[in-house]
Amino acid sequence: MRRSLPAKPGTRRSPRRPALASMTRMTSIDTAADRTAAEDDEQVAERSSAEQLTAARDRRGVSVESRALLVAIASVLLSAAVAALLFRETRVPLSGGLTAGFLEQGISVGVTAAASVAMLGTPAFLSTYLGAKRAPRPRRLAHRIRSAVDLAALVLVHVGIAALGLLGCFAVLQDAFLRLALGSYTAAGIVGLVTGLATYFIALSGARISTTTLASLLGLFLIAGALSAMLTANDPLWWDKNLSALGVGITASAIIFNATLVVAGLVVVGIADRVALDLAGWRRDARRPGSRRTTSRRVRLLQIGILLIGLLLAMVGLVTVNANMLVHNAAASGLGLVFVVVACALPMLLPGLPRAFLLLNYLMVLGVLGSTVLFLQVGYYNFTGYELVATGLVLVWLIVFVRNIAAVRADDRAAVR
């Protein structure tokens, strides 16, 4: 038998560690190594998946750019050829043809370019919008009809911004180059170039449309439509009555103004659905305190509120003040009332929103209420001024609200990663 040596005097004999402790230590070391290796594998997998996603986005971006360029080239050739046949060896002004009396004899580069964009902008938008990855096709008939109306509103917003913008730009150019008239081929070439440029950006927007960009486009569309209606109004003193006076009659001003309100209302309805989808994703992946309390019922109530704002805005354009003043005024007043209710209830419906936005939210409510007092009690504004101020505040609130929802979702996704 093996005998243990006696310990030296003054030294303490260390206790012998049991075999189980050493095995546990080795197991813990192996477990930590395995965990480290697993974490490294996960990081490599995440890095490779991110690289694959970036590469897929790059390939999709190249595909979208190529398709938009092909659409633009086809639009240039087609619109220039039609414009050359239309002008036929005549001198063509930059602007004109669209007056308060609607259409007068003669045609211009601006009107021809706007008409070309109106006709070619729709296929340009659909060529990229339908090819992008979207939500699955709805099965119910009501949802299909709603989706079709949403798509029509998107097309009209893009086409309307481009066409009205071209009319305004060529009107300014005509004032800059007074009495200038171009040759037929030069005018046809300009029509082709601006049409191709407009369809190119319309196609790009169709592939990359989002709730944030749609809200910004809505603001541009309302401004362009309102300014076009003001510039083509029969009565130069329309502003002394009210904003709804622009929609009276069958003139260029009335058609542009009423169509702008109807299309804008349909776009707001589409924004309500998109906001509901964004908030549903926010509930799933949010880490912000308070966002977990954003239940589907609260999101539904917010969606209904924004939906009512859109429907009432469309009703203002459908029922003009001369057709039925009671219904028209009720829709306009109801729009402001619904906005105040939604804005005041927003902190309870969506807890966890940024404080800066909540401050702006309350300031917008005070602005609408204050402008109402200045109009009704003080008499500082006339009715037109009150309508412009209130409409502008609601529009700014909607754009900033959509952008804040998108920003919160982006931050939460980055925190999860």
C-alpha cells in the first residue's frame, strides 16, 4: 500500500479535491466553450443573413432601376411622337390652353406634357408597384374592393402631383420667357423629356411606397391641387367667401378642387389601414415601455378615427356647398371634431409615443381650437383663413404622426437586433 508522506512542520496540508469537483469544473469549461462557439456561429449566421439580405435588396434595387428606366425611355419616345403629330409645324407656347373657362382653342407644351403624364403615369406606377412584394391578396370581396380603391387613389396621387406640377412649372416659365413660342419639334422633344422624367420617378415611387412617403405625397398633392384650383378660379375674389367657393360650378377650378379633396380622402383611408398594420408590427416586436399595452382594440379605434377623417374629407369634395350646404358643412365640421377627439385620445390609445410628438400633438389641438375662437368669437379670421389654418394643422399632424410611428418601429427593430 502507498503511504502518504508526513507533512513538514509548520506547513498545512491542502485538502484533496474530490474527483466530482474536477469533473464539474471541466464540464463548466466545456459548456462555456460550447456557448461561446454557439454565439460565434449565431453571429456568423446573422452576418451572412444580413449580407444575403443586403445583396437581395441590391439586386431588387437594380431591377427596379432598370424597369423604371425602360418605362421612362418608352414614355419619351411615345409622348414625343404623339406631340410631334399634334403640333404639326406650328409655333407652340410654353403654357396656356387651361383657363378659367376650362379649355380654350390652342394647345401648349405644359398642357400636352401634363396630359401625357396623366395617360402614361398609370402604367408606369403599376409596372413597379404590382411587381414589388406586397401583402397577400385579400379573399373577401369587400377587402378586394377596398384594395382596388386604395390602388386607384395611389395612382391618382402620383399622376396628379406630376401633372399639376408640370402645369405650374410651365406657367412660371412662360412668365419668365414672355411671348416665347417654340418650334414643333423642339416642343415635342421637351414634352418627351419631361414626360419620361416624370414617369421615371413615378415608377420608382411605386416600387418603394410606404406609409411615410404616402403621407408626404398626400401633403404635396393637396397643396398642388389647391394652388391649381386657386389659379384657375373664375372669381379672383373667391377668398373673400370661403374655400369651398372653389368647388362651385363646372369649371377647371371646381373639378380640380373637388377631385383633389375626394382623392385625398381616399388616400387618408388607405393611410388608416397602413397605420393599423404598422402598429400591429409595433406590438409584436416593440421593447418600448408602454407599447405592450397597445392592444388590438386601441389600434382599431385609432384606425376608425383616421378612417372617419378620410371619409369626411372625401364627402366635402363630393357634396359641394351649392349642392347641399347642410351636408357639406356637417362633413367639414365633423372632420375637425373627429381630429380633436383622436388627438386628445392618442396618449391613451398609443402609450409609449415620443414626448416631443405628444407635445406637438397638444399644440396642434390648441391651434385648431384657438383658430376656431379667433374666427367665431374674435373675428380675426374670415372663413377662408380659418379653413386654411385648420386644414394645414390637421395635415401636418397626420404627416408627423405617421413619421413618428415609423421611427418608433425602426428603433424597436434595431434594439431587437
